Amino acid sequence: MTACNAPPRPEHPEGPDRLSIRDFRPGDEAALRDVFFTAVHGLASRHYNPAQVTAWAPVHYDALAWAARLQANRPFVAEIDGQAAGFADLQDSGYIDQFFVAAAFAGRGVGQALMAHILASAGQRRIGVVWANVSLRAEAFFAHHGFAVERRQVVQRRGVRLRNARMTLRIDP
């Protein structure tokens, strides 16, 4: 487990956030589903219409399929004071399949910490190219971290079309 202590932030008068990043553990599935759901409905909804948001993150979902995906992806889990605040994965191919920060934790350094962790992991694993299919909401964040748009694309979720971008970052050896 890698711990990252964030400095005190004036916008959070209760004191500094205790942010840590750890590997996924069985039993995390429901908490990470909540992170995903609030990220899409609370943050990405600024860039997608209600039908797109509902298709992407429906209220009712297959819990077994969700658990299987998380177990296969082995995400890193960001916690603030022991509560799941975000998660992201890095596959051996360099693909980031999932990268989400819960709406309640937006703007508190969770995404920054997860990205730093992913890029450090890529370096340790000698992954030279990291890439993701990035939502409109996350595009500026990924660009800030050096990712470039490789192509614009339209994907389908439950029969509904959503725009995103394939973004790539080449990492120097």
C-alpha cells in the first residue's frame, strides 16, 4: 500500500485529508460501485445528457458482472479517512479501463494521487505507453497529465451513443 498524505487545505476546515492508495480487495465491490455511480451521475452528467448517464451507469446493475470486472482489473483504491474516494486500474497492456473519483471527493487530490500511482506503476512495470478511452469530463484532466488525444470516438452503452476520446501517454524509459 502506498500512502500519500495531502497537506491541509483551507477549503476543508476539518483538517487535512488522510489519503491513501491500496490494492483492490474482495469486498470492495459495492463501495467502488458507489464511487462509479456518483462519478458518472454527479460529475460526468455535466457533459452527457440524462439518457447517456443512465445508460452508462444505470441504477440497477449486474453485481456479479461488476465484481468479476473489478477482480479482473485489480484496481488501485484511493481512500480518504478509510472511505473509498476513487479507483483506477492499469492493465499490463498499458490500458486504463476504469478511472473514477466519487463526486463527494472531487477536487481533493484523489484523481491526482491515482494518476501519480498509475504512472509510477507503469514505470516500475516498464509499460511504455499508457492509454484510455476518456470521457468528455475527464479529457482535460488526462491532458493535464500529458495524455494526447489519439482519436475521437463514439461508443454505445445499452444502445445509447456516448462521445469520448482515446488518449495516449508515452512514458520515457
